[in-house]
Amino acid sequence: MFISPAYAQDASAAGAASLVMQVAPLLLIFVVFYFLLIRPQQKRAREHRDMLGTLKRNDKIITAGGIVGNITRVKDGSDEIEVEIAPNVRVIVVRGTISSVVRPLAANDAAPAKG
């Protein structure tokens, strides 16, 4: 009521600038989280999905529970895989529980450096 129109206009312009200054850090945090957390996790999930799709007989695998075995049978169109964990001991595991495939090193490949 006692404020002149010039001050009222200046306050609304400052309000818009302060709104941008309040939202900018939130956007910056989201961008950082996207590139440091979300994007790499999506890449790992895609690689794991591709690895599960390329499983074949005689692959040596490690399950999420730490069981190591060789694939004896892959059922197409099913999530179940038969794995031999000891001589003449076969179990059926769900494809999604396989955490990694152990690839043997070729004889001429250098061993990874220790230390």
C-alpha cells in the first residue's frame, strides 16, 4: 500500500532470479547423480543382461550365492539352466542368479599384474 511501483517491480524481478538460484543447485545435483550413478548402473545392467543371453553349454559360471559350476544344459525359452557343481551333481538354477561367467585365459595371454 505504501510501496512505490518501482520497488514492487524490482521485488518481482528479484523473486524470479532467486527462484532460478534455488532450482539451479537441484538440477546440478540431478545431473551429477545421473552421470555418476544412474548411467553406469544402466550400462552394467545391460552388460549383465547380454551376458545372460549368451550363456552356452560348458561355460563356467558363478552364481549370486557363490556356487561355481559348469553349464550342462540351457533350456531355450526358459529361465532355468542346469549346472553341474560337482561330478554327477547337477542343480537347476534361475538364469538371473548367475552373477558372472569365468572365461579361461589363453596360454599366450599375460597374467594380470599383482600388487
